[in-house]
Amino acid sequence: MQNEMITHSGQCHCGAVRFEFDAAPDLVAWDCDCSICAMKRNTHCIVPEGDFRLLQGEEELSCYQFNTMTAKHLFCKRCGICPFYRPRSNPDGYAVTIYCITSPTVRSMEVKKIAGSNWEAAVAESGIRGLSKPRQQAAAAAAGAEGAAAAAGAAPA
Ligand SMILES: [Zn+2]
């Protein structure tokens, strides 16, 4: 079922930071080669803010920023792991590090390459920006488009 939603959960290495998020069991992840993702070997899923919940450890999170200062690269002060962060591509949502998902809830993972080293072009052509839109809003937009298409189809030629 394409729209089936389940709850995934995860944590940093020491367990001080714990989180969960709602998403399909079949996840899409992004393997980025921008300056920081290349060093972190960062592969992440984009989650709308409304589908993400920090369960514990907010006080353990530190934040690193650079360049445009848009992204908030969060990491655990105890163990140094970044289980999730606010990505520059989707500052209205979260990027969850796929290796920090610890629940046995992931049925499949499609990993897409994104050339963050050529940031503007890569983000524009990837479609990644739309992935952090609230689900209700995205569904309404899709329904609106279908409704408009149906109305156009029903209109006399
Ligand atoms: Zn930790």
C-alpha cells in the first residue's frame, strides 16, 4: 500500500537522544556529496516537521552551522552522532540519518544520489524540497490537482 504510514524510531549512539517519525515502511534516502555530507558519509531521509517527534535528549543536542547558516547540523554532545538535523534543502522539516533508525520497521530503502557539491542545481532537479511539506497540505494539493483535472475533463469540449 503506497500511503501506508508507520512509526519508525531511532537514537544517537549513546541513547541520550531518541526520536520517532511517521513515514511509509518503504523509505527514500539521499546520499549527498556536499562538503559536510561527504565527511559524515551522510545518507538521510527527509521528514516533514509534523511527522517528527523528539522523544528525549533535546538538552544533549549541540548545533553546528556554516556557510549560509540555513542548516542546523545537530549532534549529541555525549557521543558526537548526528541522528537528525535541519537540512539546508528542507529547513521546514528534518533529515533523519538512516543508520540511526533502530526500529525494525524499514521494509525497503531506495537511496538516491544528490550532488550537493553543486548545490543549487542538484536541489532544483532532485525534487527534494517538496518532501518536507506537511502531508495534509501535500494531499490537499494533489486532490486539488485531481479535482481540477476531473473538472477540466468533464467540461464540454
Ligand atoms: Zn549520544
